[in-house]
Amino acid sequence: MATNRLRSGVTHLVESVSPQQATFENAIRPLAEIDNEVKSSVQYMALFQAVSPSPELRKASSAAISIIDKAYLALFQHEGLFALVGAAHGNYSRSRDDIIDEEDSRLLDRFHRMFVDNGIELAGSARERYIWISRRLIDLRVAFMENLSNDPGYVWKAENELEGVPLDTLELDKDYLSAVFRISLAKPSVNSILVNCHNADTRAEIFLKSQTLYQEKNVPIFREIINLRDEAARLLGFPSYATQKLRQQLVKSPDRVRSLLDQLDRALQPMAQQELQVLHKVLMKPPRLSDFDFQHNQILKEKYHVDQELVAEYFPAQVTMRRMLNIFETLFALAIIELDNLTEICKWHPDVTAYEVWEANKSVFVGYLYIDIYPRPGKYNHAANFNIYPSYVGRDGKRTSVASALVCNVSRNSDDQPPLLRHREVITIFHELGHGIHDLLGKSKYAMFHGHRNVSDFSEAPSQLLEYWCWVPECLKRLSCHYSYLSPKYLQHWKTAKASKDALQPPMEIPDEIVHNLVAAKQLNQGILTLRQVAFSKFDMEIHNPASHNEIEAIDFSKLYNLLLQDMTGLQGPQDGLNWGSGHATSSHYIWGQEANYYSYLFTRILAADMWYTHFQSAPLNQDAGLKYRKMILNYGGSQDEWKLLTSFLGRDPTIQAYLKDIGAITLENKGEENTFERFGNNVP
């Protein structure tokens, strides 16, 4: 139905306007209205692929997405429509302020670029090949994502092989005859074992299994996608896919990405080497990737007196989620109200909670926020925010309301204990809620630029900024409530766990000492952890920016991924050599979302750190600062030049100094490197 409306709308537009008559008002704005309505009609379909309990519905969602994506692709390969867009684009000079505003100008440029990037200017066999590649890439992406939604499998382990692991954090079944546990390889269970298990062999096996998930199906799909992307970019005249994509982002070229990554590498290696020496001394052998999370947790316990399981007792999921929303209410002058009586037909699973979001004075309705944070079979295995319904100004001149969904996978516990959030899960949820808030507060005219639809190397910055609140003592105390206070049943569970009916109930609010220790440990192993992100980013650039097409065909992606991960972090794989897994094929990052853009996770952290230290560090819950940020950054979505918005908010160009200080990489010894951050943005040649 949506595809029929799309085709009929395009046909009417092409038949009613000639290229000689094409203007913004009669050609570009009607095309934007078609785009608005398509996005508002179909975006929820992608959500079902990620969250539906029904395999049939997930499969139908994938099929629908493929049909719609191909129809949308055909829209930007339509020669008659390009004649209108090209004519309108050519009719406006670079100075368009007296004719159309900045958002209109960005829309016009975006539409024109989308046609060019979809091969409209190619001819003959090159055009035919490009169109085939475009459609093939959609099919491959859908297949790759479908595989990620499949059951990841399981392993069997005896209880002694799981020493140290809180069994109620695992998705498991017990075979009582043989006294072994069937453990799911879903992300929460894998994380719990890697963090807590004392048995090095178990950790190594689980890590290896996590790196080989979906290997048989997704590794060949991954290779074909990368090869076809490179071929398509070269057909368009670009030397690589990364060159094509980066020209429209803040960091304009692969060379600049490489410069950024090399700069971080230099700044972080001395720090990481010190961290590796500590790990080596503790383990009495070179540390492996499968050892890192466990040893990191052990150092937290022994040196910083941070017990993550004890910390989690103060963050019962439902209470902490509500209090997170309260912080957003305070910062951004909102009222977020749970819909208690929402019928099951309005939710995709009973675990889902839904909220209405209003301006604080209830004068304006903003939209709906859905929260779905617990794992289940077939559900998207990572954390993300999904826009269900975008905001834009409709044909009637009225703004549509937003619907946004937070989708995570946090640890569940036994029925006698509520789901508890580890601190890293608190950070993850706060981050993804940041995307949701960006979604809800965006006020662009066009769905194309709504909410977090910024250029790809800016869109993570607002969410990464919000992670800082998870390290503020005042906020941690606000978010906390020891689970034993939630009900008599939970109090009894806590006493049973302590093996004492007379145990003194802990304080309701997380104690200052625990908060102090947690915050003091923030920089622990940040050299290694950040270099792991550098490794993933370098892999992304290597595969998307080869010197020649022959080079990309010759690369062994698994070996390259593993080599970079080992070399950058100094941590060895779970077994000798490089044939120990294909981690690149176990997540969607390089296929749908961060392709030729993984560096942005680091680049936007630099931007987020600068915004935090400039505007929020001294008074994190100051509403004036929150409203200034909302007005100057969040409201615009992607409708304005992001670099201009950022420099206006900061009052200057951003620097790397705040980020390096935040992770502990600036010391008296390397203070001279503070201001070496290369400037980026549209104003930099």
C-alpha cells in the first residue's frame, strides 16, 4: 500500500510539472511530502523485525522492509523525477537565503545527492550494473539482519565450570540428571560469564563462541556486501566507498579519519601499556581478550572496592528507569507519564511499557516513548533506539507527534528478585534514551532531518553526552533504591541471599562510599578500552577504503579484524594465530548503521566531552543549561549545519583536550599534546 502511494505520488508529480517549470515549491516540496508520508507509514515495520516475539512476523517485517527499500531506491533512480530535481537544483545559486531557508536548502542538496549516489548519471551497462548492485545490497542486508535475530545457540556447562557467575543472571536450563546447565549465547549471558567466571577455560570458550555466532551464513554475506559497495562507489567515480560517504560528513575524508585514529593511538598507547603491565602481573602471563573483562572486574573489586553485583542491587530496573525519566524531565522541562492501562494490542510484548511525553506545563503533546529492555528469543541482541513515527510539518501545516522505542537487553534475575541493572547497563540505557529524547524533541520540517537524523558522525554525540550523568554522584543517588525496599518478598530474598534472617537492611539510597569508589574507577583501563574502539574503526576504514578493488577481494576479513583487535589492544585472542573468530559478522555495525562511520563513536565522544565540560559539569541538573542545549542542538535534528550548531553552543571550535582528560590520557608528561586536535567541519578546507 505504501509503495503504491509512493509510485502514484511520483507519477503525478512528474506528469504535472515540467523540468523547465521546476522550482522548490512545485517540485522539491511535493517530493518531501511524499518522503514524509512514506517514512511515517513504514518505519514501524522495521521495529517488528527487531522486537516481535513471532518468527513469522519478524520474517514478514524483513520482507516488507526489502520491498519498501527497493521502491524507495527506485524513487531515486527515476529519470523523470531527477529531471525535476536537477533542474530545481540548478536554478538556485549557492546563496539561497533570500529564496529558501537553510533546511530547505539542505533538503534540495540531499535529494540531488541521493540521485547522484544512486547512479542516475551513469549510462548503459554501468547503469544497469549499478542498479543491480543496489537491489542486491538490500537483499543481502536483510538476510544478514535476519540471521542476527536467530537464536544464537547455547553451550552446556557444569556448575563448577561457572564458579563466580551469579546463575540468576544467565538464560539457562538445568539438566538435573547430568547436573549441567544449558546456557544461552545471548549477549547478557555471554557478558555475565566473561565478567564474573573464575574459570579461564570457560571464559575462553564462551568468548570464542561469541566471536563465531552466525559465522557460516553471515561471513560470506559480509564479504559480498563489502565487495559490492566498493564496486558501486568506483562506478560512480569515487576511489572508495568511504570517500563517497565521508564527503557529506563532518570528517570529510578517509585521510582525516586516519589522522584522527592515529592521533588517538599515539595518545593512548603509553596509558594502555601501563594497563597491560598490571594485567600481565596479575595473570602471570600475557593477557587475552577473553581474560580482560574478568580481570577488569577483579581490579574493580580488589583495588577500588567496587562490586558490580552489589552496585546492581541499588538499581532495580523499573525504579531506575522511572528516575532516569525524571532526570530528563528536569533537564528538558518535560512531563513523561506512564500509560498504565495500555491494552495488549497496543504493545508488541507484555514487557513493554509506554509513556506520553508532554511539555512540562502540559500545554503541548510531544509524543510517545516505548521502553522494551528485557531479552527474549528472537529479539534484537544489542541496544538501540528505533524511531516508529517521525515528526514533520504535514501538508496541513501541523506538526505530527513522535513515537520512539528504546530497545535493550539487560540481565534478568530470578522471580524472587527484580531485574537489576549493572552500572554499565545504566549507562547503556541512559545513552539509548538520549536518542529517544533527541527523537522526541526534534522540530525539523521534514522527516528526512527529524531527531537523530544528523550527519552520521554527529548523531551519537547527544547520547554520549548524556552518559556523563551516570557518573555524577548526585544523579547516581537519585537513580538508586535498594531492591529490598520494593516489597517484603524482595526483602526476604535479600536476607536469604545473605544467609541471615537478622541481617541489617542496607540503606535505601546507594551509599556515598560506593558512589565514590565507582566514580574513582571510571578511568580504569580506558587506554585498552578506547584502543579497542580504534581497532574497530581502523577495520571499518580498511575494508571501506582499499587502494584498489583487487585489494578488497584479497582481504581475509576475519584475520584483519582479529589482527587489528590484538595489535591495538595488546590482548591476545582466545587461541594462537588469527583464525579464532569472525566478530565483524556478529553485529550490524558495519552492515546497517555505521558502515564507513565506526570512527564516529570516538569522534562524537570528543564532541560530547567538550559539551559536558563547557556547559554541564559544574551544575549537571541545571535546567537553564538543559534548555539551552535543547534549543541550540536537539530541536534542529539534522536540519541545520551541525558544525555551526556545535561551535555556536560551545562558543568556539571543539578540541580534544576535554576527552583526553576525561579518560586519563592527559597527564603532566604529555600535557603538550593537549591542543593537537585537528579541526573538522564544513568551514575547514
